[in-house]
Amino acid sequence: MAQTVQPVIVEYRGKADGKLMLTNNTLSPMVVILEPKSFSITAEGKGQFRPLDSNIHVQLSSMSVRLQPKQTYYVFYKATADKLPAWFTVYATFSNPRHSDGLDVRIMLPHTVYLYQKQPLTVSEVQVKNLSYSVRTRRLSCDIENDGEALARVQSVKATGDHASGDLAGFPLLPGGSRHIEMDWSESRSPTEIDFRFEHFDLKRPITGSTQ
């Protein structure tokens, strides 16, 4: 890619003391503006961004950077929150320092930080609802809900059948949040079980019903 921010996602216990790497792979200088933002996540997995919440405190070593062609620059930061868990994104906006008469292109790349609480989410605080499988479309769907106050990450989602399995990548499950799951199934026989893997437990549910 012409511009990069690494790493994309990081996780900390309690407070953050980290860094992000800005890289300009182009042959032109770039200006980068850094802005922390708070966000929520819809059931479909889309982020909804807003100004940084007042209870989250982020200190960046630089708020703006001028990158020369092929240059890499490190920005260091510290972050705390009045209440855990907390999460935010540092958006890095890349743009050309020279304004043209035409369209000025700006590239926004995220560095997302999760601050975890001490006590992990428990299996009793997670609900799987509306679990179903469509024989016609060969598609599995369900909703997973976090009824607790702890932040957790679903590390993976796996559906299994007689001699087959299907996988989805992991995702964060925010306190009080939910995520709608859609998974394609390639086998002719229906899947029999779905397994949500968390850091401290696995949540398995049988797939007993199907639609035509």
C-alpha cells in the first residue's frame, strides 16, 4: 500500500503505553494528522465514530507528522480511562502538503486500542439467539450478545458438521453489544454445531433447526 499504519489493532490490560508506525511508501512527501476518536460497533460489524469520550485520556507524542518519501515514523502514546473497559481509534489522515486545483485526496487509516478490565467476561453473560440454517442458501445465521459489562474478543467462530467445518475470523464483543453472524456452508449436509471461542472459554450451541 502507498501509506500504512501498523499495528492496526492492539490490546492492553488497564492502560496503554504503546506506539504506532506511520509509513509513506510513495515518492512524494505526505502530511499526517492524528486524531483519537471513540466509536461503537453495529450488529453488522460497522464502526460508528465520534469525538473522543471525555472519560478516555490519550497523550500522543505527535499530533501531526511530515513524512518524506519512503520514510517511516513512530508515534508514541499513553492512554488511560476513568472506567474500564474502554476503547478508541487513533485515525491517521494522510494528505499531500501541496494543494492542487483539482481534488485533494486524503487517506484515513486506523490504529485501534482496546483497554481491558481485570475481570474477564463469563460464559453466563453471553447469549446466542436466532440460530438457524437455510438449506436452500446453505447459510448459517445467528446473533451473539454480551449481556455483561466486560469487554471480550471472540477469537474465532467455527461451524462443524459430519465431516466438514467452516470458520469466521474473530471480532470484539463490546459490553451490552451484539453481533449478527452470517456464515456460508459448502456441504450438502447441514452443520450440527457452532463454536464461539473466547480467551477463557468456548461457547458451543447445537444447530437443531433448519429452513428450506
